[in-house]
Amino acid sequence: MFEIRIHGRGGQGAVTAAELLSVAAFEEGRHAQAFPSFGSERTGAPVVSFCRISERAIRTHDPIATPDALIIVDATLVHQVDVFGGLKPDGYVLINTSRGIEELNLQELAQRHNPERLCAVPATELAREELGRPLPNAALLGAFSALTAAISIGAVVQAIQDRFGGSVGAGNAAAANRAFALVRARMGEPAHA
């Protein structure tokens, strides 16, 4: 089972991101579940959502304490909330920011974890360029696909287009594809899947 924890703020799409990941897993014929955990249910308040992907039926419904991957939708949370708590030693970290890991003062995290599994992506900027709105969740899912290979970019794009449709779906899909290509290029891989 591959477990993902997503940290963001209300209104940034963290809950939708978990749902889209689970739909993408279903597209690939796997089992998945997605669910949120809210503190204060208002825009801007910290939000955590969870997604599990498995080849078998998923019986647990507990919050994910030891994730295989973290998606951090809002980089301001890295020093306000224990977003890295429980991350597996070989886990992946994807942060929405145009700044580097060093600029975020995360050198200690980089020393404890494989630096090749830590990735900063300017998902908000990509969303603004493709959608005209600062909604980074789709771009982050494209980057997640490239970084982890836990889900294909094709399944991610299909889930996005099924959910949103029209120009919103097309813009989100374009942001996801651009983030995917960006991460693949940083990894020295071809931009396509």
C-alpha cells in the first residue's frame, strides 16, 4: 500500500487533490481511498487530507501517521505545523514553492532523507499561467506522478478532465502535464511518461 498525506490550507484544493489521486488509481484498476481531516473549517485554516493506493482492498480507515509521500500545498506550513512527522525514511516530499529546499531551511530534512526524493515545484505559478487562478492541486498531482511513479500522468490527467471538464479541466490538465515534465527534466528523464 502506498500512503500519501497532503497538507494545505482551506481553499487550496488539498481535499480535491486526494480525491483526484484516488480516482486516478481507480482508472488504473487499483483500490484507493481519500478522506480529509479538518481543524477549523474555514478558508486559510490548515487542512490535511489522505489518500491510500493499493493493489488489494483497503481495510484501514485511520489517518495516515507514517506516509510514503507528502504533498505540501502551502510552503508556509513547513515551519508552523509538523508536516514531516512520521515520514518514512525513504519517503517522498513534494512542496509547492518556487524556492529551493535550502531557501526553506530544510537542510536537516535533506540530510535525513534521500535528496532525490525531495522536490520543490512552482505549482501555483503553473496554475496561474494555465488557469489564470492560483489553484496548485492539479499541477502538484502531475509533479507527484513524475516524482514517485505511484500513478501515471495519463490517469492523473484523465481524473482531472473527468472532474472539471471544459476549459477548467484543460487548464488543470495542462498545469499537471507541465509540472510532470518539469520534475522529469530535473530527474534527467524524458518529459513524457
